[in-house]
Amino acid sequence: MTTDTVTVTGLRAVYGTGTRRVTALDGVTTSFASGTFTAVMGPSGSGKSTLLHCAAGLDRPTEGSVTIDGTRLDDLDEDELTRLRRDRIGFVFQAFNLVSTLTAAQNVELPSRLARRRPPAGDVTAALDAVGLADRAGHRPSELSGGEQQRVAVARALITRPAVVFADEPTGALDSASSRQVLRLLRALVDDHGQTVVMVTHDPAAAAYADRVLLLADGRVVDELTGGITAAAVAARIAEREIVAESSC
Amino acid sequence: MLSVRRSASAFVAVAIGVTLVAAATLLLASGRPQVPDRLARAAVVVQSPEAGASADQFVPTRPWSATAAAGLVGRLSGLPDVVAAVPDRTFYAQPLVDGRPSAADSGREDAHQGHGWSSAQLGGLRLTAGEPPRRAGEVVVDRALGLRVGAPVTVLTAVGPEPYTVTGLVDGPGVHVADEVAAALAPGVRAIGLVLAPGADPERVAMAARGVVGGDGRVLTGAARGVLEPPGDARTRWIGMQVLTATAALAGFVTVFVVSSTFAFTLAQRRRELGLLRAVGATGRQVRRMVGAEALAVGASAGLVGLLLGAALAPVLGRLLVDVGYEPSTFRVRYELWPVAVSLAAGPVIAVLAVWSASRRAARVRPLEALREAAVEQRPIGRLRAATGTLLLATGVALSVGTATADEARVAAQYALYAVMALVAGATVLAPVVVGPLVRLLRSPVRRPGGAIGMLVRGGALTATRRTAAIAAPVLLTVAFAVLVSGMVRTTSAAYAAGRADNVNAGWIVVPDRAPGLSDRAVAATGGTALLPTTVYRTDPATPPKDRPLTALGVEPEGFAAANRVLTVVAGSLDDLTGADTVVVTASANLLPSEPYPVVFADGTSVSLRVVAVVTDTSIPGDLLVPRAVVRAHDPSALTSTVYVRDRIDPPVGARILDVPAWAAEADAAEDRLIWLFTLLLIGVSAGYGAIAVANTLLLAAAGRAADLRLIRMAGATRRQVIWLVTAESALVVLIGALLGGAVAFVGLLSVRAGLAEQVGAPVDLMVPWPVVAGVVGLCLLLAVLSSVLPTWRLLRHRPARSPVGG
């Protein structure tokens, strides 16, 4: 029996006031089990990114609570939240993942350095090796391709052995070959290292790498797929949802 | 995290700032009083008691009377190891060469000073030819004058031109006469020099001398004898000190200002990177410390470079200061420890101060910012910032009013500087609020038919108001400084000149020409109304400073009353100012006619005067009026400063004649010239620095704009359009800065004018030296356009399509 690494309960996120009021999340309750790969999908404005930001402690929800690895985020102040992110959470963003003035290796060891730990040199090399970039450790981001930059980000997410890795459209800016490489890496994190991965994407092909797909619309979880996920199945389910949505109007 | 390219602009800004600070402090430390050559051989000098505090700190000490001096000399010569105790007498004596004062030495104060021959041994002067003066009418002069032994020479004294015979020549400035002649010309003694036996310890002799003198004087040894330098040199040195202090303060301020805007700017550009750091686990404090450490490293290295440059620059500047008249000709640059230490510390301190607010903002960057567009930062300024800005502006306005009402022009210039600093800082803090409305206001000139460029320029300026404000800040600083300082100085001197001309009721005015004053015979030749100023010392038991120096004017009451339009008698009658013991005081003395008024005159004698009249404070250009004959009796070397005459006459030797407006404009001409030079120096420092900062920020901005411009290119803009866009953008920013700076300056100038009008009692015209303003704005515009167009042009040589974006 697996335990839940991340639990969100009754999440509501409201931005703006008056007529410009936007409800990004409208009561989301779900959990992400340890050692699983979850894809969060939905059309633009469905709240998938907000869910990820709130679950990762990058943003605070208006209502509801988030628990990561047994710690309730709403009890933490900004510095405690930062330390939690540093120690327990890994990130891969769509772009601009790396500090441009640091080499790949320095970027990988950055979170540990910020926590005043010096990671054993072997760990950094191993992490870069795991993403197939051991030979590019000394290169700066500008000397790396987009796919390589994302793989460095995956290596960085890996090195602190976090409780969960959040990925926000990690393949959004990549060509399909690079995308596949990055997704295989994320998959390998789960299979080989027992990592927990939560990924936001709008690409059914990317979602097919996950164990479970959450479909969001208008700030609510509207559907969920598990087991034997294929791109075609995901795409079909999305299309179905859209037809339902349109006919209900 | 340090990147060379990113830190370069902050480095340059700090280095230039520290260069200025180092040069200014080195010069400041070098500006110590020099022991006059004339007294170099007197290891111990006893000086007469210091005068009490006064507005003008360059008054001579209260002299001993001839009797008191003789008594002291007798007792001092009796001390062990003292070979001779020589009373040093100084009086006005100017040799005429070819019937005119020598032009070559008119700048040196000691060239027109006379002394008794015995003083020569205090400076180790030896005759190069001839014999010492022994009788009245004999004189020893400087060999440099080109006179021969036995030749006749005319010497100008306070009485008038006197015929003398040259009996000897020496290698030093000034004239020497027989001791008895000197004693008659300068009965009061202000210094007694002690010549010691070889090998004697000056400190031990000084101890013994202190025992003899007691409270009636100060015993000086070593470098402390520097206070005996001519008061004129001390004055020049003081002006130099003010200039250097102001320059150092300004340099420090401008550096902190420019460096902080540079840091704010680089950090704003690194927002996304900072957000990423926050996302992967950097706490706010870690970000702040990182930014601080970067600043410290940049500051320390730039400080070192600045120090070396400043040290190299100091001697050049020193020579310049002497040439211009801010330092006496005896000035030499000395490399002392403290300026070096100050400059070494200045770099890091400036950098850390400058980065302080930016680092606080950097630490507040939310982790999510890594995911957002960096340029869009629309937060209106915070309440704390608004309060700070308002407070600074208020302080600035208060100081501007203080400027206008300060008594002395030079003090006013100092106030002005701090006023501008406060106003500029306030305006910069509040600038982001004003940028939006201002850009909308300026819309029409930027809009062109079908104006995509106008739209882009406006959009850019409006979306990133903070960025726009940050780039405009150095322009604001530069323009505000130039307009406010130059306008303030011009307006003030014009107002004072107008006030002076108003007060005088005479056709023409006779003033000294290449001489410190007019002699009695010259005054008699003009037949006008003369002012014969002398310094008297008053010890009032009621008001503390002992021996308070006062300016007493020797006048003929009738003529003086006729020539002075503002004379208002409060009590008594000016006609009673005839007896040897009569005095007219001003209302602030708080006395009534017939009350006693004891003073010490320049000959050291104490006289109890009797008040015969009281006039208002603004009635007379001094503190007291006494009969002219009284001044002459007590101060044989007093010189007339001004003579009012009704009709134009031929001026006597050593004098010139001016009409009233010319005199009023010229009265402080020498001082005004120094102040104007000072002003230009300050404007030069701030404008030069501001211009560099403008270029600096725009170069940075251009680098940050690369991605945007590429996008605009891809959207179909031609190269020319992009260049035009960039030009228009930088011109808009300069315009915003210039307008804000001008507005700040205008507020300041208006308060100055209000204060002045009240003080002068007449409406005052605002004077703004437009060429200076135009030059400063033009310089900013030129540099701004160049520094944004050049990098853009380089960028555009590549094709717009695929090239790696940033990092």
C-alpha cells in the first residue's frame, strides 16, 4: 500500500476583485501517491497551473490546505516554505530553468548550496550522468540546447532526493525528440528511484507517460484516468469532455 | 553568481565616484596651514590672545599694546635657551615700481607687508647686499623688485606714498624698516618670536614660556605655528576646504545615487533569475546576502581602482586649485593615511549603501516570478516609499529657503547643495508615480501617422514605469543640479548687487586697485566720503565670547549720512560723533545713548567709549561707527575700503573709480567669480557623472531589450524602424528626466526667490543660465541616443530569425 506524498483539500484560489474576479480553483480535493507519476491536464484557464503552484507552495490558495510529506503548508511562513521547497520539492519549469551565469553542474548543486550543504561531487556527476549530460557539466546554459537545459533541470530536481517533483509543461518549448527524452527521464525517476512526479501538460502524448491523468475544467477536477494510459485514450477522453461541455451549454 | 558584464556598469560608477572622493579627500588632507617662511627660524612663537567667535573667522588676534608687548619680550628673553625674543610687527607697506604697485606680486599677501628689521632673523633672512635700515626713511626690499642699494623708492603706507631710500636687499617678499619706524606704524603686537640656542628643546622652552605668558596669549611650536599664516591665505584655504568638502560630499551622493540606480536596474533585469533562485530554495535573506556580497566585491575592487586614479589625479587638481584661487600658492599635495583609508572604505560602503534598497526588493521577489514576463512589473510604489519621497522633498524645500536667507553667500552655496541633494533624492523616489501621467502628456510629440513606433515607445514606458524612472533618474539628477545650482547662484548674486546699489546715494565710488586699500592721501585727493574700517575687540560681561571682534567704521558723520540711503537713527544723533570717546552702535547691541562702551583697539589699548547714537542693524556695513580720526589714532595702518564721491574724478595712485551699478556688481566680484567657478565645478562633476550613468543604464537596458527587439524585427519592423524606435525611446526617457529635474529645480528656485525677496526687500528676478542647462540636457541626449543606438545597431547586423535567446 502506498502512502500519499501530497494531499490537497478543498483548494480554492480567487484572484482579482469585482468584475475582474477570476476563480482559478473552485474546490479541488485530491492526492498524489508516493512513487507515482501524475499528469494534470485541461484547457487553458482550467486551473491546472494554479493547482501545481499551490500544491508546490509557490502560491497560497484562498481556501483549503496542502500537505506535503506530512507537513501542512498553510502553517508555514515564507522562510519555512522556502526551506521546505529546497529540501522536499524539485521543480522543472517550461523554460528559464537555469541560472544563466552558472554551469550545468553548478545549477545542479544550487539547491544544496542554498541549504549550506555541499553535495558530494559524485552525486552531481551521477545526477548529470542519469540525464545523459555527464560530459556537459562545465557548459553554461547558453551553450546547451533547450532539451539539454530541461534535462539539467531534471538532474537538479533529482539531486536533493525530494519528496515530490513538480513539472510545469516541461516539454512545452521542446521539439518531439527532446520531449521524449525528458519524459522518459521523468518516467525513470518514478520507476528506478521511486520518486513522486506531478506534471502539468496539455499534450496527450506527454500525459501517456503518466500512471494517472487528472482532467481539470473551470477550476474543478472533472475526470480521472488510471492504468494503461495511451495518448489516444487521453485525447479521446478530452474530446468527449468538450462535447459534454458544449452540449450542456 | 558574479558576472563581469553585469557588474561592469556598477564597477565603473563606483570607481569614478571613489576617484573623486579620493582626490577630494587627499587634497582636503593636504590643505593644512603652513608655517610662514618669515617665522621659520622661530622654533617657539607666542601669539596674542585669540579673538572670540564671530561670523567672519579670519580676524586677527587681539593685539598686545606696545607696553604689554615690551613687558612680555623682556620676560621671555630672560628664559633659558632663548637667544632673542622678537616682537613681530606687521603693517601695510607696498613699494611702488615705476609709480605703480607691482603687478607681479599683487596676489601675494606678504608682498605688501612691512616689518621691523629685527623680524628678519625669525625667518633667517640675510642681506644679499647693503646694510640694515637704521633710521626713518631707510628700507630693505625684496631683491626681486630689481631695485639697487642707494636708490630712492616710493612706499605706499596707510598715510600715503612716502619716499624711502633702499639700504639693502634680501631674498624674500615684503619690506623691512627700522624697528622704531615699525613700532610707530604698528604699535600693537600680535606675535613674539623666540630664537633658541642651538640644540635647545622647543617644547621645554615652550613650557617655560607658557609660565611667563599665562592666559595672555598662546605659545606655539612646530606645525601649530601654521595659525600664524596670513589671514588672506587662511581665507583662501577655507574657501578651498568648502569647495573640496562639497565636491567630496557631492561625489559620494552622486555615486550612491548612480550606483543604486544601476543596481536597482540590474536586479530588475535579473528578476526572473531571482525568482528561480527563490523557487529552488533560496530564502529572502539568502538573496539579499547574495546581492549584498556581489555589491561588496564590486565596491571593493572598484574602490581600489578609484583610489589609485584619485591619488594620481590629486596633484593635477591641486595645481588647478591654486591657479583658480581656491588654495594659497603655498599649497602642496601630501599623501596622508586617512584619505587613503577613507577612500578604501568608500567603495564597499557606497556599494552596500547603494544596493540596500534594491536588495530588499530583490529579496521580496516571489518564486513564481521565474515563470512570468520580467518587464511587466506594475506594482505602484509602496506607502513607505511615498512617505520617504515626500519627506525628502519637504526637507529640500526647507533647505532651499535656508539657502536664500543665509547671511553669507558661501554658506548659502553649501545649503544649496544639500537642498538639491534632498530634492533630487525625493524626486527620484517619487518618479515612478509621475512617469505614467507624464508619458501620456507627452503623447502627441511621439505619435506619428500610423505610429507603430509611438505605440511601442509609449507602451514600453508605461508598462515598465519603474524601469523608465530608473533610466530617467540620472538625467533628473544632472538637470536638476545644473539648473538649481546655477540658477540659485546667479539669482542670489544679482539680488545682492541690486540691494547694494539701492543703498548707496553717490554718483561714483573709488575703490583700491591692486592694493589692499586706499591711503589717507588718496582719500583726501578724492574729496569724498570714506569708510575706514578697523577691527576692535569687545569683552561684554553679559555676552560670553571674550574679545569679540567687531568691525568699526571710521567716518565723517555728515558725509556718511548723506551718502547712505538706508541710514536710520533710532536714538541719539549722529552729529555727536565727534569726540575721541564717541561711538554709534546698532540696535542689536541693546544699548542707549550715553551708556559706556569699552573696546580694545588695534594698538592693544583699551578705551572706554560712550554711545552717542543708535542706528538700525541694516544701516551700516559694520558693527560700529567711530570718528575717522579715532581709527587713525589707534590703527596707523588702517586702510580705507571705499570712498563715495559725487562727481567723476581722476583716481589717485592705487585706486580706480566706478559708477554705482558697476561697483554693486563688482563688490563681491572676486568672491562671485570663485563661487561661479565652484558652481561650474560641481555641475561638471554631477553632469559628467550623470551622463556616464545615463550611458551606463541605457547600455544595460539595450542588452536587456535584445529579445524584445528581435521579436519586433520578426513582426516586420525594418532596421531603420528599430533604430528609430530605440532613438525615440531614449529621447523620451531623457525628456522625462529633464522635465522632472527641471520641475524639481524650479520648485527650489521659487523658494530661493521668495526668501531672497524678503531679505533684500525688493522683488527678485529669477536668473537661469540657459546655456548651461541646454548644454547639460544636450549632453545627456547625445549620450543616451548613442548608447542605445550603437548596441542595437550591432544587434541588427544579425538576421532576425533564430538566434539563441538569452540563457
